[in-house]
Amino acid sequence: MRADLCLVMDQGSHYCRAKVYDRLGTCLSWGKVPIKTQLTPPNRAEQHPQSILISLKQAALEAISKLTRDQRHHLRTSALITQRASTLCWDADNGKPLTPILCWQDQRGLPYIEELMPLASMLRQLTGLYPNVYLPAAKLRWCMEHMSTNNPKHRIRGGPISAWLIKQLLHEQPDLIDGVTAARTMLYSLKDRNWHPELVELLQLPDSLLPKVRFSQFHFGTLKLPGISLPLDFVSSDQAASLFAFGDPSQDDLYIHLGSGGFMNRALTTRGLHSQERLLHHLIQAAKQPLYSAEAIINGATNALEWAFNHCRPESQLIDEWADHYTDPPLFMNMVSGVGSPYWQPLERSCWINDSGDPKAQMVAVMESIVFLICRNIQAMSALPPAQQIIIDGQASLYNSLCQRVADLSGLPVLRYDQHDITALGAAWQTLPNSVRQMQPDTTFEPTTNPALQQRYQVWLKSFENHLSSLT
């Protein structure tokens, strides 16, 4: 049992990755292939389905090729984790894509979301989600109304990209999806743990469109790659899988992932939000005994820093060094990719306030805006029992200045582990029987008294809310 290995395939925003893990969480090999997103103003973000499929296969084969003969002999199972919002439609018979992949940033479905806003309370009660343009439901509605095909509606399938990849990667070519990813569509009932017929009708989608829902831990079929055949025994979404990187998530911890976008999660054992304002209630483990989370979203995280580097063009990227020097930076109104919880504003109108034009100071301001958005969402989670500590990961978390500011503003210790892909690590933990995690944090940032930062946050918060009000 100790020698059993798992291949984890991860379809992300910028890369398709694959890693092989043992049950102790050791990564034995990996493969990584970059992928492109076509951004077309004002509201389109697309990827080419076949390119994604080929890239994911290449990453998997690269990871397998790096194994020794003995290690390959112990490769027993596989897992698939994907973006939650990326959506497309395909031919029910042969799986041929009928649309491009509409990525999470795509906002073509906004008119449909605006139609649904009067029903926001009902939708939130049924699905746990606050209506927003990034969810697959609006993307599917757009696809059904705009795709060019002669297929009758009953011969069209659609949904998150995980369902299409399952059909393409598996020998059996099933039309299946895991419950965690399905729950992110705004078409899934948390109570019934299945598609909700009235929601499907509300979005004017055909009953036959959506794949069948299964638990995340389920034998989906047989993964077929050149020279190798493996059972696919686990499918989930990227953010949900990451919460299990170090074992079962604790209700005492606040988990923050700062990838392209940022996600904040508090694990819950029961359905239903209390009085939290405009947060999402998410299924993180689809099983007989499901687990849930209260989730907040920060749209402008690592992608906001990338946007600012391209805009400001400083001669280096030494944000930690600049943060020590620029103790009173300008304030950045972070609306990169729109604004997530608790505001849910799709417009992109980022700007600096009290700006001297110094690119280094501007970069510090962007970093601090991520911290401020985190703290605003911690405030939105105040109805939950207080967290005892924060576990943080993702590219933006590599900045010590960001982590320390989160600790100072929240008053909580911030733990950062020396793991660069906890999403795949979490999937491996749930896929391999008898997995064990005994990892210790690489760095712990203890909170310190920082009145200047506290004051700057209060000024930023008032300025940001005034900025949003001016746009509506």
C-alpha cells in the first residue's frame, strides 16, 4: 500500500500540469505545458478545446516518462482537477467541441445574470451561490443561443470543462461530472445534490444538456494514454481540492489561495449560510457525508500584480524591498477582472488615488489592495466562529510583505507551506487510500501592531466603496 502512486492531472488558467504522488504527499515526477487564453475586449476570454486536451495529455505523459520502471509499476490510479467556471458545449455522440471554452473571465453572459438578480435570494438558498457572471450557468445560456450547429438540442451536451475532459480522456467516453464542480454552475441544488429542474428551465437550457452527477470519489472510467491505462477514481475542482492538501480541512482555519484570482474558504459541516453578506456557500466534498465551505472571491490577485507590472513597468519585481521603503503608498482601487465578493461588480475601472506616479510605490499599492480585499472579506465572514489561523498559498503569497500585512490586519498568524501546488496535493490525498500528511509550515507570520496600516485600510475601504458607488 505504501508504494501505490497516483497521477494527478490539473487543468489550470495558464498551464496544464500533471504530477505523480505517493501516499505521503511526495511528488515523484511532474509535467507542465503552458496554455493560452484569447482575451478579446470588451468581454471575451476563450481557450481552444483541442489545445487544452492535447496539452493535458502532454503534461501527463511527461510526468509518467520521468518515473523509473519500478515506480511506473506502482502507478495505480489517477485524478482530474479543473477550473470550475470554464465552460463549453460538445456533440453528445463523439465529444466534438461545438463552442470554444468560455474561461472564468468571460462576461458574455452578463445580460442573463442581470435578468436573474431579482431572484438572487432564491438562487442563493437553492445553490449557495450569489448570481454572478463568472458562473457556468450564464455561459451555457450564451452558448446555446449563439453556437452554430445543426445538432438537435437533445444531441448537445454542455457544462464545465471537467465533463468534456472526462469524455475525451476515458475509454468509455461517459457523460459524467463530479458533484463539487456541478455545484459551482448555479444549476445544482445543494439539498437534492443534483441538477435542479427549475433552475435548468429558468436558464432556458434543454433537460438533456447536462451530464450525470457523481461523487468526487468514483470510478469514472479508464484513462487511456499511450502505453498506459489507469482508472480515473477522483474528479473535483481546483479550489476544493486544495483545501485537502494537508488532510481534512479544519473549521478553525481560514484558507487563502492567491492564484490568478484569490479564494478564501472556511470549512463547514452543514449547509446554509448565516448572515454573511454576499458570500458563496460551496460544496467542497461530494460524498455521502458532504463537506461545505463559506467562500469569498478576490478577482484581482496575482493577475492584478501582473497587470500592474505591465502597466507600471518597474525595472524589477522586488515588491518586498519596495514595501519597506514606501511606507505611505497610494491607494489602488483594485477592479482587475472586476470585483468579487462581497461587491460583485463586473466592471473593470482600476485606478490609483493620491498617486505620485512612482512605479514602485504603485506596485506596493497594488499588493496592499489584495491585502485590503482579503480583510474586507474576513469582515464579511464575521458571522462564523472566529478563525484561529490563516493558511495561505499561491503565487502572490510568496511576497513576505503581503503575508505579514494580512497577519497584522487580521490579528491572526499566517502559515505558509513550502508547497507550490497544493491543489494537486489535495487531490492525491483524497485519491490514494491511507494517505498521510505530516507537513510543517515553512514560514509563520505572527501579527504585529501596525496602526499606520490599519488607518490606511480604513481610508482605502471608504475610498473603494465610494469608487464603486460612482460607477453604478
